[in-house]
Amino acid sequence: MNSSKAGESFEKTAASRWWKRIHLGPLLGLLLIAAVLSLTSDRFLTASNLMNVARQVSINALLAVGATFVILTGGIDLSVGSVLALAGALAAGWMSGGFSPAAAVAGALLVGLGAGFANGALVAYGRLAPFIATLGTMTLYRGLTLIYTGGRPISSMPDSFYALGGGYLGPVPTPVWMMAVVFAAGWLMLNRMTPGRRILAIGGNEEAAMLSGIRTDRYKLLVYGISGGLSALAGVVLTSRLHSAQPTAGTGYELDAIAAVVLGGTSLSGGRGSLWGTLVGAFIIGVIDNGLNLLNVSSFYQQAVKGAVILAAVLMDRRR
Amino acid sequence: MTYAVEMRGIRKSFAGVPVLRDVDLAVTAGEVHALLGENGAGKSTLMKILSGVFLPDSGRTVIHGREMVIDSIRTAEAAGIAMIHQELNVIPDLSVADNLFLGRENMWVRWGILRTARLREAARRELEAVGLNVSPSVPVRHLGVGEKQLVEIAKALSKQANILIMDEPTAALTETETKRLFTMIRSLKERGTAVIYISHRMEELLAICDRVTVMRDGRSVGTFDVRKTDLNTLVRHMVGRPMSDRYPKRQSEPGRCLLRVSNLRTKKLKGVRLEIRAGEVVGLGGLMGAGRTEVARAIMGLDPLEDGNIEVDGRPVVIRHPADALHHGLGFVTEDRKEQGLLLAQTVRENLALPTLGRRQRMGWILRKQENAMARRHMERLRIRAAGIEQPAATLSGGNQQKVVFGKWLETSPKILILDEPTRGVDVGAKAEIYELINELTAQGIGILLISSDLPELLAMSDRILVMYEGSVTGIFHRQEADQEAIMACATGQRRREEGNR
């Protein structure tokens, strides 16, 4: 039969499909925006500005990695901004109370992980819709943050802590390194390891995944845990960079994270998507923010422009 | 003469893979014309071209003597073409009337207000025309499958459709409903409607159709007058070779008891007992809703048990999740491939790999070479017709999707395999392949629980048959003692029959 010939060609297309997997669409969009900005502002395409963009992007990128995992299972995590604030406040509070930065950071990360697992438990075992569950905890965790801080920022921390968010390793800012490591680890887990495959299976068809012997509840717990842990990491980095933990930090960040995931081509219904796309998505948002600042656009207009660009990008992606 | 539908030299490829290579189809008005072919022969694609879902790469379509480019469903509807899909497109929570006139409510709007009384009155007339006696204000959710189908037919007719495509219309119907549908089709015929009828039930074709066009591998191989041909000829053209035996059941010698279930109780089950031996096919018969699938679900750990014991290979086991069942050597080929069996967006390889991911990994890393080899092995062994292991499951035909589901369970090397309606919606050729596979498995000492609504299949393929009625087993038959009437008597609760002598 001639199906063997067709078979070869199908496998060949799969092998040579790497360019498809890196999602050319969003990347082209990013390059287009960058090209426009480098023509309109002479400060955009400088090493220091690009490093600055990368540093700013890293916070949202960390949240967006977690959001990608959650969204791939067909869920959503609205609580990331609140977890970020809670972890930042706890780390700052513990340091001002005399704990070493290492202990405080470790403690904050554990709290973030726990907050994420709590989300996961509400979804997996409490059978709540992810939107409802994390809408509730978003408010709950923000409340806990306000209670802990009494509504006031915490800013007395040891100087050594500031290196985490503001320092450099070689020419590259520390948070950018963290972002790179987290992305690499996430990518490997998603594309080369069994948990990633199972997460994709759950988002693709939860019933079929469960019937195939996958303990779907555990993997849901896992993805919300990842999201919580990374939110806490982002919170610690932000606190370090600002030299202060704000109880209202991270408000609305969940939307930027979700926007990055969607811009990267991940399906909100789960099962399909890529971390590489999410990284590009996070950079699109970061570059727009940075560019509008460089062009002295008022912050009111910035919001409107950003929203419009996100919609345009997603619409263009749908067309292809 | 002019035909109602004339399609000539239709070709269509997807992603470079030809699905239709050269198809001719001509249907006259007032004719019921069957489209026959194995899964993957291209019937659905052809019908999607006729109903405006796809555009052909080349070929001509002539409707009532006028050449047309059917570039959308709207164009098809305007030309009087309507398709009744196998998965009925009704909205369960809307009323019958609202479903009938969905998208056309404007005909009953005045001053912005929908005049519901008039809409219902119009619906009542349309329902009468198809002989459906339900209130137009009842939500469609409350109707049976056959009634929903009649609603769809009424909807098509109310749009003045005179070319009606029916895809496997009887797949989910009872015998009475099927008879009613056939009466309906005959009256459509008298009105001069052209009906294109797709079905895998050969007996039906002879009963209702006038002519048959047979398709194979994307080509039309011939059109036959039903009165001047017979089943064997049609099947031979369809599969391209003579088929000697529809049910190639091989005798096997049942061995030790692999699965013993006793007093299985859930919400739907009232104390079910069953045993499956090595190399044995146990058939599970009964009407829809009798609790057959529920038995499988309870054994697999999908529904919580109120009571019951399960022994696998002589050892009592606790199964609370399909993962436990898998661990103990149970596999479950589900009834609904699309809803429960497959990840449609993912590839053949990824689907085959899913239940056994843990076996081809080192510290969590997936061993891709082993995975690829495994996928190729199953593609070859099961003769899955796909363009490669990387083809998305959604683009496979029904029979090939079913083979993928089989493959992923075979890879788990099960002791017991539960097959829930494994041949539903599958053509004769693929059916025979599935039966051969059952023989192969029993020869290896695997025990099989075969859930089936197809009585001839159940009688031919089972060593023993259990019949269920309202959540309990009402009859147990050995192969030699079973016949259709006795099984139906137990399935309708008119008779109970305990197990005969072993």
C-alpha cells in the first residue's frame, strides 16, 4: 500500500516541525513591536534598557510559567497576585524580626507552595470550579496579607537581601537568571517528562486521562502548587527589588500572567500550548510597557494601548 | 436525466493526504441512496463537501441540474440540502419549538417581541408532518434519541430541504424507533425527497434503500441497484476482497478464573455477580440503561461501591480509581471513543503511550525511542490506517480511532479487557478485524467482558452470555443454549434464568 510512503512524510513533517513548535506568530509580533520601538525611540535598543526590560519581565514571567501549567489542565489561577504579596510581606516581616534572608525566603516560598496546594485541593478534592476557588483565595490571601502587615509597607531588611532582585550575575540581572532557570526546568518537565505529558492529557480530555489510570487529582494539586510556589518566588524578588513589601503589591498581576499565556498561543480550555509561547507573550507585554514609558505616553493611555495590542495580537494569531 | 444531486470527480486532500481521490455520486429525486464503505473510505468527507463544510479540491457538484459551488452550510441550505448528523445537534434545555426554529425566530417577531404562541403552533404543524406526538414546549432534554432525531428531520423539512443526508441514523435507536424512522423515510421518498443514507447495518440498506454507491479508499467503486445485488457482492466491493465469515469466532478452552465479582452494589447495581476465566469471552447483554456500562465502571473504580467483592486471579483487590484497576491488570475500552477514550488533539503516539507512560521512563524522563517503537508496533499490528504515529487522533476515521484505543490498552498487557460496544459505528471490515483481535487475545489467555447491544454479535462471539435488567443479572446462558428470544425475554425482565450446569 502507499500508506507507508505517506507515513514517512508525516513523521518527517513532525521532525521538521520544530519551527512550528516555537510559535512563529507571537515571536514575529514581538519582533515587530521591538522594531517599531527601536525606530521611534533611540533609547529602546540599548543594552542597559534591554536588561531593564528583561528584569521587569521576569516577575510576570515567573507568574506566567505557573499560569501556563494551570491553564494547560483547563484551570485558572486568579490568586497569584495575592500570593505574591503575602510571600513578600512574610519574608520582609521575618527579616525585620531578625531571621536571616535565607530562612525568610525559604519560609515565604513554603507558604506560597502551601497556598498553591490549598487552591489545588479546593479544585481537585473540593470539586470547585478553578475560577471560583481562586477568586475566593485571591481575596482571602490578600486579606491575610493586610492583617499581617496592618496595611503598612515593611521596609527594614538587611542589605544583602537586595541582591536577589537588584543584583547581577555577570552582565545579566539575577531575576533574569531565575526566569531562565525556571523556564528551562518547566520546559523540560512539560516536554520531556511524564508529569508534563499527564498534565497535557488532563487538559486535553480529563475523563480519558483518568480512565487511562492517571490520578488527575494529584496532578491538579501539583500545577496549583507550582503556581503558588512561583508566585511566592516572584513576591520575594519584587520585595527585594523595591526594598519594600507592599501589602497591595501584585494587584492585577494575575491578568498580565494570563495575558502572557494567551498571547503565547496556549488554549484557555487546556491541553494545548507551550511555555516558549508564554515567554514570548511575557516579553510582548514587557516591551509594550517599556516602550510606552520611553515614548512618554501617559499611564492612562498605556493601559488602553496595552489592552488593544493584546487583543490585536490574539486576533491575528486566530487568523492563521 | 437530471439528478437531484450529481457529484463528479470529487477530490480532496488534507495536509497533503488524499482522502477523496475520485468520487462520483448521482442521486435522483424520490430515491433513498445508500453510501457504503469502510471507515476511512471518505463517506463523511464527501457528505461534508455536499453540505458545505468543506470545499473540494476539484470536481463538479450539480444540484437539480444547476452547477453549484457549495461554499458554506448556508449555501447548502439554500439549495435544499440538509444533514442529520449522527451526534444530534439539538440544544437540550431549549424547547422542541425553539430547537425547530433556532436562528429563524424572526419569522415570529413583531415589534421586537417573539410571539411564542404562534411559534409553537407552527412547530406543532411541523411535528405532525413527521408523526411526532410531543408538546412543542417540552425541553428537548426529555425526549428519547429517536424523538430528537425526528425533531432534526422536522427542522430540515421546515427549511424546505429536498436533499436529506442521514449519517448512521439508527445507531442509537431501538427497533420500534427504527421502524418509525423507516416509515418516515418512505413517506419522504413519496414526496420526492432525495435521501442519502449512511449506515453500517447492511440489513437496513436492503430494507430501505433503492441504490447503493460503494466507496473504497477515497474512490467510488460502483453504484448498484439493491434489488439486483446481494450483501456479499456489496461487501466484496467495499473491502476489495471476499469475506467468508462475519463472525470468525474461534473456540477456546477457558482456564482459571481471572476475575470474580460478587454482590457488586452501586447506585445503579443491585448485587451483580460474574466470573471471567482465562481465554473466555463473557458477553454482557441487555437494553440501554440496564446497567451494563455501570458494571464496567464499578469494576474499574469509576463509580463508588456500596458493597461488593472483587477478586483478580484469586486474590481480593480494592479498586478505588482506574489506576488501581490498571495496576491489577484490568483494561477498559470505553463505549464513547471521543468523550472517554481519546485525546483528540494529541497524536496517535501520545494516545497509545498514555496508560503506560510510567513504564517507559527513567526518573521521570520519557524514553522517546522506546515510545516511538511502541507506537509503530501497535500501528502495524492493529493495522491502524494513519499517515504516521504523529497524526492527530481527531483526524482518524472512527474504526481507526477505535483501534488506537484498543492499542493503548493492549500495551498495558491486561489480564482482563472490558470492551464496551467495541464495534458501534464501525464498518464490516474493521468489525472483522476487531473480532480477530478478540480471538487473538483469548488465545493468549486474556479474559474478555464484551458489552454489546448487537445481539448477533453477542451470540456469535461470547462463550457465555449474562443478561441484565434494571441493575441485576436476570439470565446466564452458555454459548450453545442462547438464542435471541430467550435473551430478549431476560433483558425485558419477563423471565429470569439461573446459570445452567457447568
